[in-house]
Amino acid sequence: MATTKTNTKTLDDLFLDTLKDIYFAEKQILKALPKMARAAQSEEGKAGFLQHRDETQGQIERLEQVFELLGKPARGKTCEAIQGIISEGEEIMEEFKGSPALDAGLISSAQAVEHYEIARYGTLIAWATQLGLKDAVPLLQANLEEEEATDQKLTQLAETAANAKGAKAA
Ligand SMILES: [Fe+2]
Ligand SMILES: [Fe+2]
């Protein structure tokens, strides 16, 4: 017999779940970025990944402030999406090791990560606004702006160097 359960979850629950999702994701990204920096062939690529690693540390701290505003412990929730994006990046690192197209591949993985983060922060900002979480909005907005700037830098790196280098035979 089919039973209908009343589900009392609201936008507050969605907000907290999604905050846990991006908190988990940022921590995974923090671990992945030094590996990407080591793998990158260009000095600019290495420096870019390391700079974003430092920014990511700050982003995690801002997320912890958002948990604090909610009066909740900062806890992550497994994000399979980011795990999948990061493992595809690791696949590129293995399969294109020593190839002139490696950096173009690394940049493409990093941009998939940034776009995931941009999607999450966009949603969290909209929900924080709806829920009247005024103090959370600027914290999330600061993270979003860093992700967008990183995405733009990656595009520039690809278009000014990595893609052309990757198109040449080794
Ligand atoms: Fe981030
Ligand atoms: Fe990022």
C-alpha cells in the first residue's frame, strides 16, 4: 500500500545541505590544487593554481563563518559531483603526462571545478537573500567573486598559451 509521508523540509534545510555540499567540495579542491600546480608545465599555471589554493583556504574560513551565523557546526556532506570532476582531472594528469596538451587539459578540469562552484554560490546567495540571512550574503558573494576571477584567468591562460601549445606535436 502506498503511503504518503508529509515532508516538512523547507528552503532552510536546502540552504544548510547545499552549504555542507560546497564546504565538502572546497576542502577537496584545497587538496587537489597543489597536485595540479605540481603537474602544470607552465610557470604561470603553477602560480595560478597555488594562488587559488590560498584563496580556497580563505573561502573555507568564510563558509565556517556562515555555519556560525546559522548556529550550526561546520560539517561537510559528501559531494559526488566534485569527486567526479576531480577524478576526471586526475585522469587527464595521467593520460597527458609529458604531452604538450597537458596544461590545456588541466585548465579544462579547473574550469569545470570553477563552474561547479559558481553554480553553487549563485544558488546559495539567492537562497540566503530569500531567507533574510543578510550577513551570509557578502561572505558567499566574496567567494563567488574569487571563483569568477579564477575562471577568467584560466580562460586567458588557455587562450594566450596552453591551447596553442597543445595543438603542436611534441
Ligand atoms: Fe572555491
Ligand atoms: Fe575555485
